[in-house]
Amino acid sequence: MSLCPLEFRYGSNDMRAIFSRENIIKKMVEVELRLYKALEECGIVPKGYYEAFSKCVGSITVRPGEVDKREEVLGHDVVALLSILTDYCGDASRFLHYGATSNDVIDTVWGLLIRDALGLIKKKLVSSIRLLMGLTREYRDLIMVGRTHGQHALPITLGFKLANYVYELTRSLERLVDVESRVVRGKMAGAVGTMAGWRGKGLCVESVVMRELNLRPHEITTQVVPRDGFAELVSVIAILASQIERFGVEVRELMRPEILELAEGVGGRVGSSTMPHKANPVECEKISGLTRVLRGLVVPAIEDIVLWHERDLSNSSAERLLIPHTFMLIDEILDTFNEVLSNLKVYPESMIKNLKLSKGAIMSESLMLKLTDKGLSRYEAHRVVRELVAKALRSGSELIDVVLNEPEVLKYLSVDEVREALDYSRYLGNYNELIERTLKYAEEVIKSVST
């Protein structure tokens, strides 16, 4: 019986496989095997034991059910696994787990799992950024309303709007790479981190294990690796999810029938069980819902930093939930986001219609600055334009018609200068250069991640 939607509804099979019980047990056995090799290579145990144990491990598969049944008796998951391996491998397991503590295995396995999971997430995020870059180029010059506080502000282009998301998500890609260097590490240091069980050969043991697993070791640990890395990881992923949600909210807002500038384009879905006409932004709403849950995981991740002395067990139960759930949630969020981007509907005619709703008032800053250039103080120009906008709104007139009938303005500006000041297409600033700068930045970061 499945209780959690992450088991059957959200997240990809690839991500699910990484955090499956089978894979976790497999990775734990692998770490134990690498430790056994290190013990022999460093001269701590007699020659031949590693080869015998390796041969035995290669011939068996430990099932989750076996571990669960043994844990019910022993009350410890790692000891349960060790006892099963001992049963299978007999004398070859004599030095199994020698000098190690459970979290040498557990924390090193977390490093391996997170490495694989981050690889999948980075790949999907790069796809998201590439899709956004393509849309940015396609709609570079499509003029639309720029909004602040939900109100018409100044004209922008859709390409400029999308380039801002390219920038934000590329920053998250950098964050993922950065946090990876701190959290994808291994730990092989014994009961309190001093490597005492290996009698002066601990650094050799650590070196061999990390070499075999292609991991860097933490510089120093207690019985566990510092949990600030996990807290940073979950926080960085929550930031990424929130950026994606910001885009989702944008689509949800602009998909309103009275706006209808952007919309989800995935067809064939039923919008309502009772209203046949409904087309709802369900994918973007799903992104919002899952992101709320993901952000909630940041708090336990941060609280797990505060462990007693050289460690306690309060972090363990929380991490079993929060690390796999963090990755499964962001996996689903990214897949949904990429589907939305791949099928995004754009309505240029609505953008033009909405741009004209203010009857030119959206160009008030341009007119104010033009009057300032011609001799009025900026404060006085602001007063004049504000009054003209108010007059146009009261009368329902186009701003240009009110302005061209205002002698105080015509003392400073010609008719052509007024028209130029109120032309949407001539007040887009350096949007094109800013887009190009952003696309170049994204390309450079993606290239650095790929190499």
C-alpha cells in the first residue's frame, strides 16, 4: 500500500531509483567493501580477506525485507546489514566494519546518493535554462506591459521578462555546483572522528576509501559530518523551487481571461468537473503547492545542525524524510516546469490590447523626462504630467490628445517630440544589450558545468 504521492505520483523513476531502499542498501554494501579493501591495503588486516569478502558480496543480493526483519530484532539498521553479510560470508567477514562507526557508512552513502541526485537535477535545470533562452530570443522584441505592484508601470518586452528568469535560474545552477563541493563528500573517521580504531593508519584508510568511491573526504568530523552542508543543500534547492514558482505565478496571473498574455499550452485536460469551458493553470498551481512543501523542509534541515557534543540521533529520522523528499519534489517541479516551457502559449494581440488600456499613461515617465530635458525641473515636470494623466483618465481620452492640447507642454515640446515621447517602442532602454549580456552569462555557466 502506497501512502506517499512521491511513491506513485510525483518525481521521476530515475530519481526514485536513486533513493530506493535497494539502492541505499547496495551503496552501503559498496562502502563496506571499499573499507575492507582499505583495511587490507593499509596493512591493518591480513591479506586475502578482502578478496574473499568481495567474492562473497558479488554473489549475493541483500533485500530490504531481510534488513527490516533483522532490524526488528537488533534495533539498528547498519548492524542488521552487517549481521546479514556475516551470515552470508562467514569467516571472510571477520574484519567487516573494523574500526568504523555506522555514520562512516551512512554519511558516505548520503554523499554518493546526493552526487547522483544532483547530477540529475543539474541536467534538468540546464534544460530549463536552455528552453528559457530559446523563448527569450524568440520574443526578444515583443512589447508588453511591465507591471509593478500588479499595476502598469513601463513597457518591456517578453524577451526581457524571460531573460530575468534565465538569470535567476542560472544563479541557482551556480549555487548547486557550489554546494555540491561541500556536501558531496565522504566520511571515514570512526566513532568520534579521530580515526582511533585504525591505530595511526586512519588517513591511509580514508584515502583508499575515498579514492575507490571517487569522493573527497571532509577535512574533519565528529561521529557525523557537519549538518550545515545538508541545510545549505536543502536551502539552495528551496531557492530554486521558489524561482520556478515565481514563473508559475507569472503564468497563472497572465493566464486570467481578462489578461491572457501567457498560458499553459498542454491540451486535452479537463479543467472542471462541472464547468466545461474551464482551462486552468493546473501545472503551475502544482508547482506552487509542491514548492510550499519543499520550503517547509528547510527548517528541519537547519535544526539538524544543532547536535549534542560529538553527535546525537535527532537528525537521523528527519534526514531519512527530508533529503529524499527534497530531491523528489524538485525533480517533479523541474519536470513540470519544462513541460510548461515547452508548451507555453503566447498571445501578442492581448499584449498589444493591454498595453493600450492605460491610453498612453504608461508612457508618463518618458514624457516627464523629455520635459525635464527641455528646461522644466524634474519636480515641476512630474506635477505637470501627473495632472495631464489625471485629466486624461477623467475624460477617458488618450494621453497624447490631452498633451497636444496643453499649451504648457507645447511651449517645450513639438508635436513630433510628444509623439516620440509617447511611443512604446522608443522607451525600452538597453533591453537588447541586457538580454545579450544575460544570455552570454548563462552560456558561460552552462559550459563551465558541462566541462
